[in-house]
Amino acid sequence: MLIQGYLAGKMHARKTFTVKSIFYPEYSFQVSDATMLDVSSAIGAARSAERLIFAERLQRLDAAADAFHYSADVLEHTVKMSGLPIKVVRALLDEIPGWFRQVSQAWQEKVKDQPEYSGTPAEIAAPGADKLLQPVEGYCYAVGPANDPRASALTAANCAAAGVPLVFKAARHDAAAPLVFQCLIQAGFDPSALNLLYFDNHAADAPQKHHKLVAASSLTWTFGPVVDVDRALRYTTDPEHPGSRLDLFADRRVLRHANAACSAVISGELDGEMRRFLDASLGFASGCTATRSVLAVRSPDLPEQIAEYLASLKVGDPLQEETQVGYILPGNLDYLADLLQKHALSIKIHGGRRLSRQQMSPVLVTGENDLPDFFGAEIPAYFLAVGQCDSLEQAVRRINSSNPGEPRLAVSLYHQPAAQAAALAGQIRAKTVLLNQPTTYVAPYLHEGNDYREWLCESKLIIKDTNQPE
Amino acid sequence: MRQPEDWQQVLAVEPAFSELADAILQGRLVDYASLPPECFSWHAWDQLPQARLFPLILPFLRQQVGRASRAMPEIYAGSLQDFANAALQSYEDWLSIPLLVKDDLPEYTLHGFRSAASNAPSLLKPRDCPAGSMAFGSGGSAGSATPTYVTLADREREIQGWRRAHNYHGLTSGDTALYTYNTTHKGGQWMQESLLRHGLTVHLRRPEEDAVQVLENLRRSGANILFTVQQPYETMQQQVKSAGMNLHALVMASLENPGLRGILVPDRQGRRQIEFIFLGGFAIPPYGLELLEEYLGSASTATLLGSSEAIPQAASTNPRLTPGAVCHYNNLHLLQAPHYIEVLKPQGSRWVPVEKGETGLLVYSSWARDGTIWIRYAPGDSAKLLLNEGECPCGIRTPVITDVQRLDANQREGLLEFGCAAG
């Protein structure tokens, strides 16, 4: 397989590098390796891209949703590179068209195309005042994550809807990204506005490429832990003052990844509906929206039931349709194993049998205390920490207190009293609160807790006539 | 720029050359200093077969051998004595003159002059040098390189000689050139002056100007010719300094700034202001050709081989003017005035020209030079003889060489880092 980028609408692979699967050692493929001049071309293309008017952008986004498709090769490739079970990968890829439509719909619901503003979306901010949303000048440089095949769709759909040209540096094994860009271009977006690059992060000139793209952009969109992102993208040497560093993020907008560590509050018995809820919450184990901790409210039997449920999951080769527990990066399993050992005296462990370098039976951990290592952290594996609470209020307090850093990306309230859940939702330190939906259902227009409809745009207030906003 | 239909003009032998040749052959002109400097700009030098060229320059070679023997004894150490006293009468005699080398070549029992010259660089200035001179270090400003001394008159001859290459590249009076070369080096200075002599309007790049500013200057000046460099890709990546201004940087700036398209990188309609790119350095590297093909719409380019010791040595032609010719890019016609250029191999005690297809040492002899006299000096470069004289379809008669390389890879890097290529 050859994975190629897109430069101003043309696929390119002047040079390539080889990538191998950690999980399937015999599997390898070629990826186009963008040169410094390819990076320059992408910058130039993004700077000269045509910006469609609002209504056209949403129409074409809907058309792209209809056009998106992927092959069996791409499906198998993604399984081999992610270690995720094939059913999970298929479900993730099948979500992409829906994400395009959700983004388009979200824009339509929030803002209106008002002809008097020449195709600029506007919402009524207050009586007599309209808020125009104008795409930021320049372009957005986004660095895609390695753990989610939908990432390019998330980023490209939002930038396309906003009218912001994009240069997307995909993870080297991301085979879905070219398909996303292809369907958007075929739907009629200016190819210059949608540039897809691949380059080897381990190459000596990778930092130069990143820094050039960041420095020339007006908006940088990153995924991944802040420390890692800062190390790769943020700081560069100052040519004027050798030995000093420049903060490339200082003068530009940066969309950053929130703390994942998603959590759920659930009540009741483990019935079929809850099983499906847990399947959806945990199945995408390496994704940042997977639920990592559960607080059971007034449900003393639930932890054991969940442990049994996890033990019943089919562990096997991700390429097999029946497999429910796939492969995980060996380093992550090593980290989990060390963590379990470290806290062995404080917790009760269910499962966690190491089956190979890259596979472990699902782990459930219970304990008296809300250990931050388990209740406040993102552990990218088939892992769940479960605690007990007497009330939803107590659960909310524990969710907040066990995560003192950045707010969680998402928290789910499942089978909680509707009025009480709604009232407490605002107190939960999380970017998104889902009611009776798994944390993996975070909306693509608000995935990082930032409303992309606002983040990708500059706002301008138009105050009309003598009707002043109150 | 010259048009293809005017190419024949550069192949014509100038009438004044014939008069000059008669004066030389009849013994009325025996001192190179009497040669009018502008004669070195005449194409006739490159239209003579070897059999006619050598007798013309022989009196001056003889003159220089005599001078070198007397005025640079430490450098030539008696090696020219046998030839200094009227023993140099024919080409066969010439082939017996030993090579001069800077560093020892024990395989050929040749001893170099580096040690002597490093201790006392002025040994390279002839004692009878008639005028003030300037010293240019070979291999760039790396410091300990040995100097070549040149006078104003030497400069004028070489500048005029370079003009022949300008003609082969299609440059004409009225063109406008911008160059990014390092003008603290001989190549950069000579380039500037030869362009002026040729009637061009010349703009230079200030050291503090970045690629965007250079492109803007190109636009403002209306330049249709660009003189710049391009190092091999690997070298460019390693050497921040030398990558400061080169074709890659200019292409990069053009790609990133849509407003600067149409100057060097064609705009969306395929238009480009720059008609010709001179790519200097040591040779046009593969990466340079790659840039031209992939980003510059296969813009016309050519080069000239020269060094602090001798300018010009060889040049390729503008492919637009000589379609179907062999002498493009790094295939170079020898330019035999004011220096005599040879590609030699050992044959017994002699050094003789290589056969077609063979590689040998690049050797030059400065037959019209007040300053440092090079007599069969092999600086450490090699070249391959690609075509014999008269075989190139372009019509220039001199042989074509290719694959010019510095035998010492370290020296090659030094040239790119510190030399005129470090624009």
C-alpha cells in the first residue's frame, strides 16, 4: 500500500519512507515523505486558497458525506496499524460521513446565511445586534493523532465549514485521511484549501517542517498530551539569538487537546442496554474518548457485574470479526502493569492477564480511594477503574476532585434522574457532559470542548440602527 | 536575451582575430601584455582546432614558462629550467613539461608546493609582477588556502574571457541580471564586472536580504537573469551558512508566497519573469536540476567552471539556444583563453591528453597573466573528456568535458561552505 498526501488537489509521493506495523511485523507499507519544498507548496497553496461563501461550504460538506467511501484494504490496514478490532474500526470509519453532516448541521443551527452580509454566517447575539463569524485569516496547521482514524475528518470538516484553509499533517499510518480529502475536493472545495502532508517524525528535518508550518499559520490545532506537543511543535531555536528559543505559540491561536480521562456515572443492573453502553464506551480502547473510570451510584453489585462483563469479552486477533478486545501498544501495557503493581495493596484487580507483548485481558480495578493514577488519568488500554457512590452529587464531587488538572474531555451520566443530571451537568469539570450517551459520542464540532464554530472564526458585531443590545 | 536564430553569431570568427593571429604567427606580437584585453571576449578562441590554437598561444606559453622559472623559483624548483631556454618549440615539447601540484602525489612522484607557500604565500607572486596585485585564496576564504595573485590587467582579461560564456548563455546588452553571489570572492567580483562589461544592468544582493527580499528586488528591477548557486541537497542541509541564499531558498520563498509567483516560479498562467538562471558553484548538482525541472518549468540554465586560480576554464551553453547539443548543464566546452585548459593522464614521464571517454586531471596554464603564473597546474580536480573537438552539434569547436570533481571530497565541502557558493 502507498499512502499519499494531497498538495493543492494533486496526490504526490516524490519520496517515500517505509512504515511497519508493531502488531503485525510482516506488514509494511510506503508513505509519501513531504520535502521542505512540499511544505512550502502547501503553505503557498493554503495562502492562496479560494474561500467559498457560507451556504456553498455547507452544501459541499453534505455532498462530501455522500461521497466518502473506503475499501477493504483501508479497513484491514487500519486494523493492522491500530490493533483495534475490525468491527470497531469499521464503525469508526462509518462514522465519518455522519460527522460531516453533523458539522454542517451544527453550523446551520447556530448561524444563518444572511444575504445582507454576503454569505457570511451570522447569529443574533442580542436584539439589534448580529454577530458575524468570519474565518480567521491565513490557514490552520493541524497535526493529526496516531490513535483515531476519524481525526482528519474531524479537522477537515470543521475547517471546511468554517472556510479556513487547512494543512493537515497526518499520522504516518493514517490511510483514511487521503479519502477524506479526496471526497471534500471532489465535492467542490478549492483543492488549495485542503492540503494533506505526511512526513517522517523521526527524520532529522521533521522539526524544521513542523516549525515552518506553525510559524506560517495563524492557527495551530494539535492532538496529544501538552508536553509532547510542546516538545515537537512549540519551541524552535531563535536564529537571532543562538542558544535561545522562540515560542511559536506565543502569537497565534492554538487548539489543544483536553485532558481525556473520560468518566461515566451509571446506576442500575448490567442489562442488555447497559452492555451496549459499555461496548460503546470501552470498545475504542486506544481512543481519547473511551471511558476510563466509572462511578456506580447506589449499585453495589455493578462493579462485579462489570468485571464479569469484561471477562466475557472475546480476546483475539483484531482481524477476526468476533474479536472484541484487540491489541494495545506494548509500552502502554507495560505502563499499566507497572501501575497495577505499584498500587497492588490499595486495589482489587480483576483480569489483567498479560497474554502477549501487545495483548492483555481487560482490567477492572476497584478500591476504597479515588487514586488519581486510575480515576484521573487516561490509560489507553482495555481498562476501567470503578468506584461506588451514594448519590449523583457525591459522584460529581469525586469526578471533579480526582482530576485537579485540566477538565476531562467528556463525562457521561447514564440512567441518572433527568432533572438532577441536568442541574449538576454544569458543575462537572468536563468539556462535554453526555446524558445517557457514551463518552465516545462526543460531537465532532465540539470535540475538544471548544466550539469550533467560534474557534475557527473571528467575531464581528454588527449593531443595527438605534436598537442597542441590552 | 539572444534568440536561437541568432546563435550563429557567436560562432563567427571575428575579423580582428584573424589580424591578431597573423601578428602572433609572424612574430610581431610576442608579449601577452600587448594583447588587447577585449580580444579575450572573441569567440574565435573557441572555434580554433587544437592544431591552430596551440601555435598561437605557444609564444606566450614560452614567455610564461621563462617568467615562472625566473620569477617563481621556489614554486617551480627548477622543473621548468629545461624548457625556459627556448626549448619549448612544439606541442610535443609542451607535453613533457611536468605538472605542478599543491599536495604531493607520490604515485606520480610529484611534490607539492603547499608547504612552501603556506609558510610564505608571497612566493606565489612572481618577482617581476609589473603592477599591484590582489591575492585570492583558492577554495574560498577558508584561510590557509594558497593565494593566486592577479593584477588589474589580469582581471580585465579574465572578465573579458567570461564574456564569451555570457554569449554562450545568451546574455546580451540590455538584459538585467541580479546575482546572489558572495562578492568577497573572486568569482563574485568577476561575475559583477563581466556582466557590466557585457552591457547588462546589474543588481546585487546585500548580505542581509532574505529570499523574499531578493524576489521582490528581482521584480522591482525587472531582472530577466538570475545568477545564484545550488549546493547538493545533503550539503545544504548540513551547512546552515551556505544554505543562506541559493536556488532552493528562492524557490521555497516563491512557493510560500503566492504574491511572488511569476518571478522565478511560474504563476498559474505559466508566466515567469526570469529567462535564464546561471547556477554556479562547482557543478550543477542533481538537486539543482531537480528544482529546475519540478518547480521552475525547466527554466534555461547553464554554468561556468572557474576558480580563483583561473577564470574561465569551461562553460556549458544555454539549452534554449542549442537544442540537440551535448554541451548542456554539466557538459562543458573548454575555454582556452586566457588560460590553456587540459585534461591529462600520465604516459611514461609525460602528461598527455586523455582519450574520449577517459578521466584525467584538470590542468591549467595561465598564458596571459601578470600575477601568479600557473604552468600545467593540477589543483586537484578531475574531469572526463566527453567529446573531442568539433564533435558538439552546437558548433563551438572546443572539446567537451564532464563530471568535473574535486579529488579531495573535503575540499569540495569547503568550497560550498566558504566559497563563492556561500551566498
